[in-house]
Amino acid sequence: MAKKKTFGTEEGSEDNSDRRMAKVIVATETGNNKFGYKEAIVDEDDVQDFINENKD
């Protein structure tokens, strides 16, 4: 027998669904005064770590 469930309820939802994400864009110099951009979506708490790892 199937379970009765209504759509739009919070029942059985996962904990990671309410994580806050941030889009981070880091510029890198590729040479000859040209720049490339790296985009990533990371957790809000890990933004500073991501920026520090991808600095030139």
C-alpha cells in the first residue's frame, strides 16, 4: 500500500536543502594582459577559503 504524501510539505525533506550557496567569480591573468574567469558555486561558509586557494 502506498504512503499518502502531499506535495509541498516539509515531511521527509533532507537537511541539506536549506544550505545557503554563493556564486564566486575569480579573475586570473592568462598572459598578454588578458584575463580569464573561473566561476564556482560553493557553500556560504567556504567562500573565503575558495578565494584564498584560487588567488594568484
